[in-house]
Amino acid sequence: MAEKRDIRRGPGIRTVEINAARQVHARTVRARIPIDIGAIDSQEPATSTAISAPRFVQPALPQSSRQPSAAHSHVRHTCNNPRNPPCAHCGTMIVPSPVATLPLEDHPSLTINNWTISTKKKPILNSQELEDWENNKLKGLTLPEMIFGNSFVRIQEKTRNWSIEFNALDALREVKLKDSGIRVSYSKKWMDSKQQKQRQQQRLSIALGSSQPLSDIDDSALQIARHYDWTYTTKYKGTETSGSKKYKFKKDDSQTLPIDKLARPDHILFYDDMILFEDELADNGISIFNIKIRVMNERLLLLSRFFLRVDDVLIRVVDTRIVVEFDENKVIREYKEMEGDYKTLLTKHKMSHSHDPKAALRDSNWVAANIPLITRECEILNLNDPN
């Protein structure tokens, strides 16, 4: 769109009115308007346990045996925050809010039956908050570069006062305050160089008359700080709260996620995606913890993922998936740890993609599908029958 300029001639100084900012705002508003349902012929159904953002359109039913749930035909959810209203076309909650606020904050909330799902997105911690976390809440831990400490995802069953929440503070509390044993790819070369320099200094001292014996330099002599896990690996599964001790997860590794139900093309009522903390490991890779959630009429799926890539060393993925069946009041939690050698995965990717050999190693979904499984655990909680 051409930029409109209105040159006003008259007494005084000439002025030029530029309305580019207004046009950008107008395009943003138009982009948030749902697509006309009649203009859409078909759409790919959502599949498996992958979580992706919904489109604000009613999906056409595929010509197969997979059909949407019967509950899809009627709306039973309530959008609790007026700043995040439902779409007039399809009923999906609009996230982010179509109305800007200061300070920047997005707090959508949705209720289905006796279940309330809410999220909050706020900016990274400021300097005062970081100081409080470092000195009081997380003593002994050098904090990641970016922490979204006021953001969270919460799933609550109000009748029994049970909830599970994912937040940055509790996730970082699971980081071990001891050496992880992981070193960057060039650490051995750096250590060898330091040891060689130390030997040269010792030989020079002996030549000058010193009787001090030669000794190899070690980590302590080089003053390598190893008082915490610098990769920020966390095995955080969520923070539970309950009004009764009987509502606790019970381990049952024979349980599996209901993939057949999650693969149905059920309409997505609410979707959100947020990062809780991130660190680039001094340009040696990435350590990131993020949450994705999608809510349908009968169930929800939450994915909590910690993704670690130490360049030329290793790749690690820690996944926690939670499925809630609203009508059955049943919660399934699956926990997985995956880890593999960086060069092995890189070689595997090069066999099929040569234009960008390292592209897939930046994609946590590809990595999780191609990395060896180390640990799997499954737990179940039936709120109707906790015994």
C-alpha cells in the first residue's frame, strides 16, 4: 500500500503528514479478523500429540473413518476474560488479545464443565526481580539469560480444588546445584593449552633454580566454576496443588496417551505457546523450556518441553505431556527423557538433507522423533475415583 502524504500549503511552515503507522495498525487489525468459513474448501486435520496453533476456521471433515466428537456440535465452553473473547465465526478464543494493554500482559482463561484453563504471559524479569530470585528464591544458581518469571499455564479442577501449574520458578528449582559433567566442545583443547603453558612456566622456574616438582594442572587449578548445572537441565513435571491428599498421581507405565482421540479433527477452542526460560550457553548451543497447550471440547493436551543442544557434544529433550479428559475427570501424565550424540544426529540428518546440515538440530520436534529414548514414565489420576 502506497504511503499517503498530505502536503499542506499555507501560511507558516510546510508540514508533511505520514500515515504509515496507521496503515500498519489497520493491517494488523484486519489480520486478526477470522477467515470467511465459506471461502475455505478443506483443511488438514490435527494429528497425534504434536501441538500447533489453530486457524480461525471451521475444518472440513476428511473423507475417512475419523470423525469429530459428538460434543463438537454444541458449545459448552466459557471465555472468562473479556479481553480474550471467542471468535464469532468458530468460537475459538482469540489469543493474543485483540486489545493492547499497558503494562503488556495477556491472561486468557477458559472454562469447560468444572475445569478452568488459564495462562498468563508477561515480559522477562526486570533487574529488581532478577536480583530477588538470585539472592532469595534461587540461591546458588546463576540465572539463565531470559526468564519469563511471571508467566504460567494452569489447569484447575474447581470442584475438588485440584490443579497443576507450570511456571519458571519451580522449573528452575529442579536444576541441580552441582556439576553436570558436560563440557563444551573446545574445553579439552583449552585445557591442553593451559596445561602446556603451566608446564613451560614450571620448567622455567626449575631452570632458574626452583626445586618445585612438575605437576599436571587440573580443573581446580584452572578455577572452573562447577557449582551448578550450567545446561539448566530440569526434570520438572508441573506443580500440583490439592485440597486433599487422596488426589495424587499414581504410577502406571502400562498407560498410554489416547493417540486415537488426540488425532481426531476436533475443533481447537484455545491454544497458547510460551517460553518460560532460555539461555544460549555462551554461544555454545541452546537451553530452552517452553509450554504448549491446546484445548478441545472434550479434552486438552499440554506439552512441556526442555530442549538442550550443546554444539558438537550432545542433544537432550525432556518432555512432559498431560492429557485431561473433561467428562471423565481423568488426567494422564507421560514423562520422557531423550538424549543423543550431536554428531550422530547430525550424520543422520545429512543423509536426507544437504542444503542446511544443521537445520534439523534446531528443530526440537525433529530431534525428539530421531533421538534415543532414555526413560519413560506414565502416571494417572482419576478424580472421580482417586482410590
